[in-house]
Amino acid sequence: MDVTARLRLAASAEVTLATWPGLHGDRTPVVHFTLLETIGLHAAQSVATNALRLANHLAGV
């Protein structure tokens, strides 16, 4: 079985995070780490977005 992890972004863009061709058996241990990385990327993006909004607010932009 081929497994691909994709992330859908705003404006209908899609990014491939990882691909595992010919994955046999239980894929949970392999895919689990990619999901954790994706959650971490989302959290980091949220912090960066909030920091940018605060900086713009404080600068009066």
C-alpha cells in the first residue's frame, strides 16, 4: 500500500509532507511521527502569526 501525507493550505493549495511507497502492515508507527510534526508546525505557525499581529498592532499598522 502506498501512503501519502498531504497538508491542505489556504487558497486550495496542497503540500505533500511525506510519501511511503509500498508500506506493508501497520502504518501507525511510521505515520504517527509525521502527524506530530504537522501539529508542531501548525502550533509554530500560530505563534508566529499572533506575534506578527501583535507587532503590527503595537506599531500602529
